[in-house]
Amino acid sequence: MIAWEQVRQGQARLLDLRTELERRRYGWPPGIPRVSLTPHIAWPGAANTIYLCQHANRPKLTAWRGAAEVAGGWPAWQAADLPIEHPTTT
């Protein structure tokens, strides 16, 4: 997936718009912070910002400032067999 390669090479910043419940249930990309959608609608960041959500709907609200999204959302991330961290159970 192109988004992950850009993040790994330092060319883009990936932000996770999914809820904590979604992250706990499905996992998350390693080292990628979860952010709230509301402030990112007003100021999505630079054009090299890529947003990830569960179904690729929420990031569309940030596109007006040139931000990108992971096409297909979390299911596409999983299907591409990209790295996923899961919560530890203790």
C-alpha cells in the first residue's frame, strides 16, 4: 500500500480517525496516533497528511485541504497485509 510506504519513508504522516473501540477491536498501524475528527475537519494538516478510518468515510471531510485517505479504510489495510498492533491482554 502506497500510504504505508510514504509513512515509512518519512514522506507522509498517517493519522488514525477511528474510535478507541475500533482500535481495540481491530488493532492499529504501529506507532500511528489516534486523533479526533472534529479539529481535523477545520485544519486537516498538510497535503502529506493521510487519514485512516474504519470505512474510508470520515477522511472525506478533510480532503478540502489536500489531505489524503487510505482508500478502502481499515479493511483495505488488513487485506494488504500491512503491520497491525493489537492491545495486550493482561
